[in-house]
Amino acid sequence: MTKAVREALEGVNEVELTVTGRKTGRQISRPVWFVQEEESMFLMPITGSDSHWYKNVRQTPMVQVAANGMALNTTATPITEPDRVHHVEAMFRDKYGPDQVEQHYPKRDVAVQLSLM
């Protein structure tokens, strides 16, 4: 992870995620919560595998994440293995609190990994 990316994400609770619409081909942006581990960022779609941005990522994995003036184009890799999804969920609970995860993430069946390299 570059120093610029590390500094841009320091103390940040959400990033702007831009995906390509699977039907329209348009760029669609939305704020999302995230966690980091080593050289990766992990996202959890609020409505799990039913989330539109998750479905878009499955079709077009090239995404952009932005925070504090930094923008990074990277590839999104869906995570569907229950053990890995649970690990990402645990990191979300540690960062945002168990009550927030329960409240904001009713379906936790998938996650997404982004390389920060």
C-alpha cells in the first residue's frame, strides 16, 4: 500500500465506491463502510448478495475507491466462502461495533476484497 493511500484512509470510516452499472454501463458512486487488513480493503454489501453494487462488481470487477482526495482504481474480488465472510464480518464488528453491524447489515452472506497495491 502506498503512503498516499495509507494516509488517505487513516481515521476514515467510509470511502466512496464507484462501480460500473451492469445494465446501464454508467459509473455509480456510493459511500460504503470498509475495513483493512494488510494490503487489502474489505467491503460488505448492506443487503449481501442482493445488493446492486455487489451484482455490478460481479459483472465488472474494476472499481474505484476514494477518500480524502485520494482515488484508487483497483479490482474487486467477491468473497463467498462462509469462513472468509465471517472473518470480514468480525473485522466490521471490531471497527464499527456489533450493534451497528446488526442494524445496518441484515444479510451477511458475501463480502468483497480490494487490493490496495
